[in-house]
Amino acid sequence: MTKILTPLAEFDVAARDGLWMSPVDATKVTGWTLKPEGMCRDDLCVPLPASAVGINEVDLAAFWTKLGGPVVSSATRDVWALGAPPEERNAALEGLEAPDFTLPDVDGTPRRLSDLRGKKVFLATWASW
Amino acid sequence: MVVAVAEESRGADHARPWIEQAKSDYWQLIDTDHQLEDLYNLVNVPQAIWIDEQGKIVRPPETAGSTDHFRGMDLKTRTMSPQAQEERLAARVAYMDAVRAWVNTGEHALPADAARANLPKVTPEIAAARAHFRLGVWLRANGRAAEGDLQMAEASRLHPESWSLWRQAADLDEVGKASGPDFWKRVQALGERPYYPPPKL
């Protein structure tokens, strides 16, 4: 199995030669679905070159690169990370809607920022280092 | 509501003593993968974002009360002059007063255009750095420290302005290293540039 890390989750999928995988797995990892016109999400489709689509498989690395997102891997290519496309991050921030997230508190209870809607939030980082 | 997020790849137990000492009644969250820094394009701690009741950012990421006075400290005794300590405390109090004023009256919230203009832009290099860092944290957490360190070094090479990426990697290598001699060399290399850019209040 190949481990794929996305900004907010991680997946184990059967992949070969990098990130060639079934369209079902590609959807599971990215939320985008392979259709005749390309990889699609809602009303948006990103056309893929013929070289990135096979019989019942798709080259996820080629798709992610086309989307503008970084694709990096361990030296042994068993663990990969797909980063958020910078334009996606910039567009989200420029909309000024605070990007939502869920993180555990110190006892492991998940807490979601958007649950605080209706209150002012002072969101601050710190570290022991 | 305060939401404090520990950018702490060593995990909750490593952050716990500070959290217990704070005796806070607000959320104290643990961000082992530095997700928040990815989502909000942060580069250091402490940084803060002000979010209004509708979930809108009214002040983009900025230094949350810290100052560059530490750069003048005596490295042998690790102390600052009384004047520097006083100025540092005054800056912190001023920032916290501004936060309170915003909560009570809405003061200091920026209009949308100004908030947008102050957003730091995510570049392809920064995006790639985040992916390398994410991979590095995973590799380290799964017993592959040497490989993880290579990924983290690449992250810092791609995004040298991020103190968090560099210091977290140094800390994972060895606790204390994030404020060791290499840290001070990097701080000195800043020259006239700030380590903690002051918030424009």
C-alpha cells in the first residue's frame, strides 16, 4: 500500500509507478471524480492529458500537478504528500472567511473552529520550542 | 473566545505542562502537523488572527504581543536589560489591550480591503515547503528520522522566512536546539529585518 498525506487527512491506497491508482481511490484521496472531460468536482472539470489516464486508472500525481498543487514523496516513494494548491489557499484567505479546521484539545477531544460562530475568536498560536 | 493552538509536532504530552500551568478555560488545541500554519499562511509563533462573529477575518495573521527585544539579550546570562524588559512588557500589554478593546467595542477590526491587503501570499515555494514539512513530520513520527529531517530541511530551504518550520525541525532533532547557536546565527543573519514584525495597530 502507498501512504498519501493530504493537508487534512491521510490515506492508504493501492498505487503503482508513483501515484497511478483506481478512479475510486483518486476520488477518495482528492474529492475529485474522473469523468470523460477530466477530473471533476461540483461544476468544475480539469482536463487531463491522455498520458495521465489509463484503463480504469488515473495518474493522481499528474492531476495534482495540473491543479497547481505540490506533490512530494519519500525517497522510497512509499509515502507521498499532496500540498494545497497556492491559488486555492490565497483565494480562501482573500475571501476573508476564516478557514475552518478541527484539531484535538490536549485531552484528544476534537474542536472545530466554526462551532464558535456567533462569538469573536482570538485565534493564537504558541509552541514549547 | 480565545483559541490557543500549540504548533507542536512532539504532540499533546509535550505541550501539556505549559497548558496546565496556564489554567485556562478556553480551548487549548494541539496541532502536530502545523495545519493552522498551512491554512492561514503563518510563519512564526506567537501569531494571532482576529475572527468576528460571522467567521470573517478582521485582522490577518500578525505577531501576537512579542517583540524583538530578545535580540539584545546577553547570551551568557540569557537576560535582557531592565529597559528592554519594560518595553517588551509594555508592547505585550498594548497588544492585549487592543484585543480587549476589539472584544468590547469593535475597535482595531480592519475593513475588508485593509484586511485583504495585509494577507501574506502563498507562493508555489511555500506550498511545496508545507508538503515537505507534512511528509517530514509523518516520517519522523514513524521511526524514519533521517528521512524526515531531509524533508524538513527541504521545507526550510523552500520557505526560509518560516521560523516555525525551521525551529520545529530543530526541536524534533533535539529539544533545546530550536533556541541554540544555529537559531541565533539565523537571527543575526536577519540584520535590520524584524524577527517579530510589530502589529500595525
